[in-house]
Amino acid sequence: MKPIIEVNNLTKEYQLGHLTSLKESALNTLRRLTFRPVQERERFKALDDVNFHIEQGEVVGIIGHNGAGKSTLLKHLANISKPTKGDVIVRGSVAPLIEVGAGVNPELTGRENIFLNGAILGIPKIIIQQKLDEIIDFSELEQFIDTPVKRYSSGMTVRLGFSIATSMEADILIVDEVLAVGDLAFQRKCFDRMEDLIKRQGKTVLLVSHNIRQVERLCSRTILMSHGKITQDGKPRNVCNAFYEESDKEIQTAKITSKFGRTESSGDIELESITVLNNEGNSVASIEYLEDIEFKVTYVIKSKLAEPIFGLGIHTTDFLYLATSQSLDQLASGLLHPGKYTLSYKVSNFPFLPGIYSLRLGVALNGSFQPVFYSEGVFPLHVIASKNINRSVLSTNNEGFISLDGKWSLVENHSQ
């Protein structure tokens, strides 16, 4: 049986800088007339010789940093864009949900767009009519369904598009960064709908998302892209771990005042440095799983601070907060005068499983709890397992962030 999608030597090039001066245009015309080489504009390869096949029923996640070529690839699979070289073979109907408003005509009402999208997919009008109530109900737009889409908010437009795309009987669903739509309750509905399409209906799904845990949960296969090329293609956990490691290298080269996390400061205190020490007191770049470690944080205080409370937390690279500790019950700092101070926080048996994490720090005033400093993503934490650890067990069962330290037992119950 042939794959439902074939991508062979796919290349997409764009010219950078489409506008040229009148003089340059005239010179290029003269060069053509005299059969001389024309000065070409710089060309950018959004996709560079991409090859892969997707079997029917596969759920494939496509991940990578911004500009990696993910959305460009999906537009070719949805036949929205044409390749410079190579070809894309799609054996089946496609319901694309590429970006906000894609496939939705703003001049038509929500109801009219449902029929239009169904017709584009080749679905008979009577079938669309049968699904109409289901689509409207899922989108939660019944009050606005006969209003032109141009009056919808962007969130309403995506909710309508998602409801249409996932309700129609297409063979392939292409989704680009639209699962986090609306409030938390509607997002839960989107996840449930996707899991239903994948597990019960066996649809072929291509999903682009920066939510890596979402990709790990929903997908059976993951493709990692970088600079228009496929760098890895395989099991979600392996490919996503490679992406985390790649991201960690970028984080480690960033300045201590992170650009990718929230940072707030009253100006009374500044963060100068962070050091992680192992059990021997040596500065380390990686933390051993279950190792005793010490965080040393140096602050520069510029104005008097009355009894500040210090906080330290661990979060994932996509800002899922995992742990927090405050100095309130352990450290009586008193009145701190302007100067430089080094804060120490020791952790026994650092509990997080091997992976990439990040540090967040905060300082607030005791009593009022008024924040004077807060920053996320200030320091990368790379947890590894190389000493006296069964790494094969960790690599196959590393689901979640903390390993439960419990004891198993089994007792046979004898009948009376």
C-alpha cells in the first residue's frame, strides 16, 4: 500500500528584497538584451531538499525553532504553495488548519463558511447540513453564526476554522499552532477532539506546535526541522529530547538576564551571577540526577531593603512551574543596606529526572510581599544521569519530571 503522503526532494526558494532601483532594473534589462548575466537577487531556501513519507493513520508532529520551515512545509502539503523543486504527492482529501483565518472568507457569515469549506473538500451539501449543528455547537458561536466573519475576533475565527476542519470527513488533517484556542475549557475540547480523531477514527494528522509535551502526547512520530532541512525523524521522545538539548545550547549562550522569560524589577536590587556547585563544592554545568547541589546567587542591592524574602523555583523551558522554595521560615535577613550579597540554597538529592530545566528567582518584602525582583529562565539546568544510575531504565521510563521513590509488593489473595 502506497503512503498517503510522499515528499520527494522538496525545495522552496524565495527571493530576498523584491524591490530594486530604477537604475538596477535598467541595467538588468540591458544585460538581457546583450546576453550578459543578470545580477540575481539573493535567494533564501525555506525548504532544502526535504524527503519523507507518511503512512495512513500516522500522527506526525513537526517541531523546530521559528524559521525552521515547518509552516512552509505544511502549506505545500495543503497545496497552498507550490515548490521550486521536487514534488508532493497527497493521496486523499486534506482539511488544512494552517493559520488564523486560513480557508475562512471574512465577507461570508460563519454558516456560509461552513458550507464553503465543505464544498471545497468535495462533501455533498446534504452531509454538510447533517453536520451543521455539530460544528456550530462545538465552536460555541451559535449567537454569531450568521454574522460576517470579518466581525469575529481572531480567537472566534480560529474556533470556527478548527470546528469545521475537525468535523469534515477529510482523510488528512493539517494543524498549525491552533490547539491553544480560547479559554481553558475550549482548549480541553480541542484536545479531546484531536484524541478522538487519532485514537477512534484513525485519521492521518500532521501537527506543528511549539508545545513539545503536546507533540509527545498526541503524536506517534516526530520530525525535527532546522534551516529548511529535516535533522531528525523518529520516536517523539527521542526527537523531542534532541530539540530540548538544542534549545539548551542556545539558552546557555544567552545572557543571564533572559530574553525569553518574564523579568520585573523595582530597581532596588539587581541579579549579578548564579553558580551551581556539586557536593564537592565545584562549579558544574550539569547536575547529576539525585546529586546534592548548592545554588549560589549574587545580588547587588542598591537601596535599603527591609527583611526581604528570597524565592527560587524550577520550571521547564516552556514555563511549566515544577517547584518553588521561599526563605521566609528559614532566613531572617533583617535590614539589608546597599552592597553585594551572595545567597546560598542547598538541595539534597536533586529530584528531577534527566532533562532540560530552568531557574526562576524572586525577591519580595516581608509583610507587604511587595515584589522588588522577579525573573524567569535566568539559568539553564541540565540534569544528567551518569553515576551509579540504571540509565537504561531511566531512558525507557522517563515520563514526567520526578521519579517516585516507592516500594512495590504483590500478595496473593487466597479464597476462603
